[in-house]
Amino acid sequence: MSLAFLVFLVVWIIGMIGTFVPALPATVIIFAGAVAATFIDGFQVWPDLPFLLTFAVLTLLISLVDNVASAWGARRYGGSRQAVWGALIGGLVGLFIPFGLIVGPLAGALVVELFVVRKPVPAALRAAWGTLVGLLTGLAAKLVLHLLLGVYELWRLWDPAKSLFG
């Protein structure tokens, strides 16, 4: 295991945990780990530059997954734009309560739909549920993408000849 491999592994684990914390930019953390590991490993224009540029584009696209999935869920189930914002704020508040990552977005979207948009209860419940479905779908997609990026980068950095332990 090389130093670059270890650095990326630690940062990737932090990023994977950060996938479940809405306030942390998990994808950016994982990208920063890949950049650091690439430079620790001895940056070479080929193949490192194309890899890092591709990783940067993927980082931007993955960062959009939450927003697109939330909007999709809210729209699919009749929610408003305000419901998406309510879900995001509810998710942040939910960091401080048990089961908050699930209850927070649901409650945030519901409260906004009831009191800001003034929808009837059944329509507000449906919209809140859709927002939650979208958020959870986005979370699952990000988790899979973070896992794939991390495994690929670990495979790329694996070089037993550069091992720190022998």
C-alpha cells in the first residue's frame, strides 16, 4: 500500500460517510482526495491529467444528482419548488434529531406545502412523499457513484512495488 493509496482511502471513507450528511460536499471531498493522491503519487500529464479532468466533470455531474432527483420526486408527486427547499432545510435541521435524515426532509416539504403553498393535506402529503422519494433516490445514486469512483481510484493507485510496509 503506497502513501497515495492510504491518503485516498482515508479521504474516500470520509467522503462515503459524508454522502449521508447533506451539509458535506462528499463528492468534492472524494475528488480532492483523488487530486491529493495523484500528486503524492507523482503527477504525470499522461495519464493523470485526463483522469483528473474526467473526475472533475463527474464531480460536477454527481453534485447535480441531489437537485435533479429532489426536483423529479417533487414534480412527479405534485410538489412545488418550495417543497424541494423545505425538504433541503428539513434535511439540515434533521442532522440534529434521531432519524432526522428521513424525517427532516419529509417534514420540511410537508410544512412548506401546507403553510407556504397552502395545499390541502392530501396533496401536501403526496408532494412531501415525492420529495422524500427523490431525495432518497438521489442519495442512493450518489452512494453508488461514490463507491464506483473510489474503487476505480483505489485500483488505479494500487502498486505493490510502492508499498509502505515492505
